[in-house]
Amino acid sequence: MRQYLDFEKPLAELEGKIEELRHLSDPQGMNIAEEVARLSEKAERLLRTTYAKLTPWQKTQVARHPERPKAFAYIESLITDFTPLAGDRAFADDAAIIGGLGRFGGRSVLVLGTEKGTDTETRLEHNFGMARPEGYRKARRLIELAGRFVLPVLTFVDTAGAFPGIEAEARGQAEAIARAIEACLTAPVPIVATIIGEGGSGGAIALAAGDRVLMLEHAVYSVISPEGCASILWRDAASAPAAAEAMKLTAEDLRRLSLIDSIIVEPLGGAHRDPAAAIAAVGQAIEAELMPLLALDAAALKARRHEKMLKMTSDVGF
């Protein structure tokens, strides 16, 4: 059964009626197809109207939708011959970041993604996509491996942020994130990053400091969660909607600020309503962005990346 968000309640009621009618058994042989068709048309209009005017907070809810396709779904669909690689060669393996070798469009690539999990068991296994230092050290190791073997890097970002626990801090969380960002910025191969859900803080940037940064239409990307921002500024997490509005965390805002490069249109109602179509759209967008980068040598890639980051920081006033 589909899960509905708070602002989708009118839609939930309408689609519930449609399902009831479809399962109705009328002994008099009454044809209900016309009524189902009428209600379905009304539901589509409501869905289109609702998603045409989402607030930043509502987009945050869509980005967090439990049925939204996660990183592994993209890897499973877009990457053939995927071979996972584990461990940071120093402490442990972190399941919050998955990575490995595979083929994208017949071309050998290295893939990284932050994985949230799809049910209680896998969410616990992947720590809800919040990586510890060993996860970022694994990411750095794999990016450096891609550089040695001249493999393009594709990343899929979906995390609320790095794990904030004491043990993570004790093992050097900030340093691990900084080193992962450094690996992205100095990589001699193309890096195409895609924000598929939440892009939270340095935990997201560690895998998103690429040559091209793509973002799904209803994804969000920010330095902190709206709840965290509200707790700091207003001492009240309930002010998250106001914080989301002020943070400019939507794809449209970030494209206007030149902090991302391209927006990928989602199926009507969000990626969770048609995961296959959303994944296919992401695959097409990555292919279009990756091809021009493959023609550049390592020096040109690094120079362009350096210039891009300097322009980004100057444009936002750093």
C-alpha cells in the first residue's frame, strides 16, 4: 500500500475511493468503469496541481519519502557487472557508503553511493545512510583507485549527513570527510555526482564535489537539515518549514545559485510513484554529462574543477 505524505491527504482519500470502486462487486452488473475513469482524471489533476506548487518543506518530505528509490536501486538498474568493494583498509567497512566497479553504458566505471536502506532491517544495516569515518575513508580509497585505473566516477548521494556519534568524532570524522572531498577535487578522472534524495552537509559534499553535480527535481541539498537549522536559530524544531524556506535547499534555488549544474525532472508525483522512470531519467542525464568530460585529460579536468569551486565560493560570498 502506498504511503502518503501529510500534504497528500486529499489525494489519498481520492485514490482510496478509486481502489474501493475497482474492487467493488455489483450483483446487478452495474458498470463502474466511467466513475473510476472520472475519479482517476480528477486525481491526476489534483496530483499535478499539488506537485506544481510544493513548498521547500514539502519538497524535503518528498526527498525523504520511504518509497523513494535509494542508491542501490540506481546502481542495480544502471550499472551492469557490479562488483562491490569493501573496507577502508584501516579500521572497518561502513555499509552506509556502498561502492564498487561496474559498467555504465558498456563503459567501465567506479560507483559510490550513500545508502539509507528500504526497510527496518536494511536501514539499521546501513545506519540510515549516515556514514562514519571509515565510510569516507573507503570512498577516498575507491576514488584514488579509480584514478589509478583511469575509471570515471559516478556517485549517488542520499544522506541526512555524516553520523554525529562520539565514536565517529573520536575516529576523525571531520578529517575523513575533508580527505574524501580532497580526493574528489584532485581526481584525474571525471566525476559526475547526482543528488537523488537528501544531500546533507559535509556528509553529502564528500561524494558530491564533482565535475558535474546533478539533482533530482524534488531532492534537497543543504548545509544542515531544516530541523537542525530551526533548533539552532529558533530553539524549536517545529519551525523547520520556515527554516526550509530560508535555506534555499531546493533544486531550483541551487541551480539559480550555480551550486548544482542540472536538474533532472521526476515523474509526476515524485520518484517514488514511478521509480523505473526516475532511474531511467537519471541514467540519461548522467550519460549526457559524462560524455564531454571523457574527452578531457587529467590536467584539464583538475583545472576546470578548481575554477568551478573558486567561482562557486566567490559567487556565494565566501
